[in-house]
Amino acid sequence: MGVDVKDEDRKAIAANLALVSQQIALLEQQYHRIAGSVRLLAVSKTKPVEALEAAYHVGQRAFGENYVQEAVDKYHALSHLTDIEWHFIGPIQSNKSRLIAQTMAWVHSVDREKIARRLSEQRPDNLPPLNVCIQVNISGEESKAGVSLSELDDMVALVNHLPNIQLRGLMAIPAPQVDHDAQCRVYEPLQQAFIELSKSDRMIDTLSIGMSADLPAAIASGSTMVRVGTAIFGARDYSAKA
């Protein structure tokens, strides 16, 4: 993982983080959200640990990974940065659940009973409960993971009875929409489900929606955590030799 990230790249990452954070703050104000109520999750998949360190050293702490082995490798490589918060946001194969349970602080993509049970059973006793979000398939896409809204209550009940995971909220990746209004309409039933859940459980405080393409709609729809990657780290292939 010893990839050379040049000084100009480090400066670019710092500037990009500042711009994204400013955009989030402006959207919070625009949509009458409490200042600081939307957390930024830096999606760092495929980026070298040196790029993550550059973001860390200008204040970013929460990083999201999509691929299990890459996430675990980065977890170990950056173990000296003890306050990094690792989030797994990708699909979960049952044979990889133990690695996630042993290393991550959050999992956003719990989408079925088997995975929830395995994460709870495999969470080490010396670690706090694993924070999880239930992934909801709000667009009804057959190719997308996630429970339907009609299945959500049963999944919530299951997760709440497992001892080593803590339900924190909901996550969704909707199908692309034509405009802001359409994006908000897709998010509306999920937002309502989240509001109802949070009324019944004070630990449910996270609505993980919103990426670069739909950031305004997500924040307008109550997002508390947005997932942004390219706008922070850029599209450059750091592994390419100069």
C-alpha cells in the first residue's frame, strides 16, 4: 500500500474536503437543518492509505469502504490512527462477515437475517456493539440489495434482539432520478419510516442517504450522513507511475 501521494495531491484532498464540508453546511442552512447535523463519510474505496492519511490530517475521521479485503488491509495499515471510524458500506458475502465484524465500527448494508446474525455472533467480546444500518431498497430494483419498506419492521425487530449489534438507522441507494424533485419523492417514504423508528428508539439517529449526485435532495430529505468519494479524493489513479 506504499503508494506515493504527492504533496500537490495532499493539498487537493484538503481543499476538496473543505469545499464539500462547506457545501454540506450551506445545504443544512438552505433546508433548515441544524448546523452540523449532517456527517460526512469519506468514501475511500480504491484509494491508497496515503490519501486517507491526507484527509485524516485535515480533520476527516469517518471513512467508508466497499470491499472487505481492502477495508481490512486499510484498517491494519492505519491502526496507529486510533480515532479513525471505519464504515463498511458495500454488499456483504456471508463468508466475509467475520472480517467485517472484527474490524469495522459501522456497517451500513445489513440487508438480510443471515448477515445480521453472523455479524452479531462474530463480533469480538472486547469490542463495543457493531453499529448497523438496515439497507432499504426504496426503488424496488431487483438488482439492488435491501429489504422492502414492508419488510422493515420485521428486520428492525430481529436486529434489536441480537446482542452484539446496535441498530442506528437506515441506509438506501436509490435508482438515479431525473431531477431534484424526483429524488425527494423517492426519499420521502424512507424519511417517514426513519422518523417513526427514531421516535421509538433514541439510539436510532442515522439516515445514511446521499452521494454526490443527489446531495441536496438527500439533505432536504433528512439525511444525517452523506457518502462522498470522488469529490474528495478525485478520480486520479494514484497507482499509476509518473
